[in-house]
Amino acid sequence: MKRLLLHSASFLMFVLMALFSESAQAQDQPWLGLVPVVEHTEGELAGMTTYRLYLYTLGENDFLVSCSGDDANPLYLSSTSEPAWFQHALATTSLATDVNPAFFEAFPEFAFDSWLTIGAEDNTAAADVIELADPEYNAFDIFESGQNVAVESAVGNAWFVIPTPVNEEAFSGEEMRVLVAQLTTAGDISGQIQVQVFLDNDNNNEFRQTLPILAACNDPEALNYEPLSFNNVGCQYAPVDAVMERPAPLAFEAFPSPANASATVVFPAAMEGKMAGTQLQATSMDGRLVQSWDLHSTTQTVDVQDLASGQYVLSVAGLENAAMRLQGQLVILR
């Protein structure tokens, strides 16, 4: 079994996530969308859901070169279940190009194996996906053994394709999306991945950014519409002017992160005397409010024993200045 290694992302990830949740799906830049495609109700996979993770792009000729993570741009791929990912015994690597569909009839569950990719769904694809692993932290071995992945090393980990026309599945095509992973799990998925895209297949016009994993939904009116999705969880709609004009949130710290039993939150000195009567709120990566605590000072320790392992966005409710936003982040590791 893989080791569970889940550490905190920088606060920048959560600022980016807020920005993406409000506007990225408007297709002004690429974004990562998680699409539930099969809900399993019987057999070995009962209680699990199979998701497809796509990079949604801006043009049909955009080319996804790589997915990666390192200490400067961490990669997190996490589920709240244990094990995190369903991994079929027939798969010997973490890549889709190791999946032989000829075995699906004899082993139906093999079709729902969890894997990483760039465009390819199985070994019949033209794309040749290559993995590059840190020998001190091999994210592919960890993922393949069913555990959460947290790439934070200087060497890092990446899967990529050579930018040539032969790797045709790495082009976004008419649907303007490239398959990045298939994930079967009984838990809630969260994380972030650094992507490298040649816009319009031009290596002089590169998009390289760490993107949070967002939901895609089946409402045609939503900015993150995806017809393959079977539900409307996580739908995002065009923001109203009042939302667009909201001031940027003020960051506050929460440590240790990862935390286990308790965490200490420290608010900016400018908030001295303004915390009484407010609440600290923890929101899971799928947008659910999971716990809240009463606040009374700018430094306070809170009990987090009831929080499951995972990443949480922290915010403050009840501030006298309703336009002011305070935001932090916390990772729980059991």
C-alpha cells in the first residue's frame, strides 16, 4: 500500500481556487474539470464513483504537453476515502497506456481502474505518455498503490508527451478538452496540478500554471457545463457585478498544517478587537461547510478532531464590515 503523504498547499492555491470558482469556467483560460461518469451500485465497486478529469482549453488546436508538480508548484491528488483510489490488479503502472481493453469482458472492473494520462484512454491510443519520477518520492508508485499523492520535492514528478502530431490525443480537438486522469473512489476528490499547454500548438505561446481541480456539471446554463456529467453538483454561473467587485481576501495563518487534533489560527494585527462575535468556518473542497468555531481574539486554538483527512478553506463569518473577507487554508492528516 502506498504511504499517505498529504501536506499543505500555499495560500496562493486557495486564492486561485476562489478566482477559478467565480470566473475561470468562463473560458478565459484553461481549467481542470472533474466529471462524474459512472456511479457504482453493486459488486466490488459498490459505493464508488468513477470520474474523468479533463483539462478544458480555449482552442481546438491547444496541445497539453505535461502535468507535473514540485516544491514551487506542488501537485496534490487526494480523496477522503481509504484507500483513496481503486486500482485493479491487472494494471502494472499508473498510466492509461498500460490498460488493455481486451481484458474488459473477462474483468469488467478493469475498465474503471484509476490512471493518469494525457489524452489516451488505453493502450490503443497513438499518444505515448511518459512518466518522470523523483526517486525519493515516486508519485506514480504511490498513486498506483491506492494512496493520496502530495508532490512537494525539488525534483518533482511529471507525466508528459513529446509535442509532435503523432501524439494526437494530446490535442484538445472539437470538444476543447484533454483527458488527464480517470479516478474511481468512494471519497471526495480535491487537489491541484501544474499543466503545460502549447496554445494553438505553438511552443512560443505557452500556458503553464498550477490549476485547482474543480467540478464540471450538466446544466447547459452553467459556465462549467459538461454534457458527460450526470449531476449538477458544483455548477458555476456568471457572477453578478457585486461579486466581481469584492475586495481580495486578507490571508491568515493556520498551523500546524497538516494538523491532527488542534490548529492555531493567527489573524492580521489589523483585526485586533474585531474578532469577538465572529465564527471561523471550514469548507471542504467540494464547497460544503463542515465545521465552525466561535472566535474571540486574533490568535486562537481550535479543535479539529472531527474533521476528516483532506484540504479545507477557512473563512470568517460575522465580521462587522460585511465586505471584508478573511481566508486561510488547512490540511488535516490522520
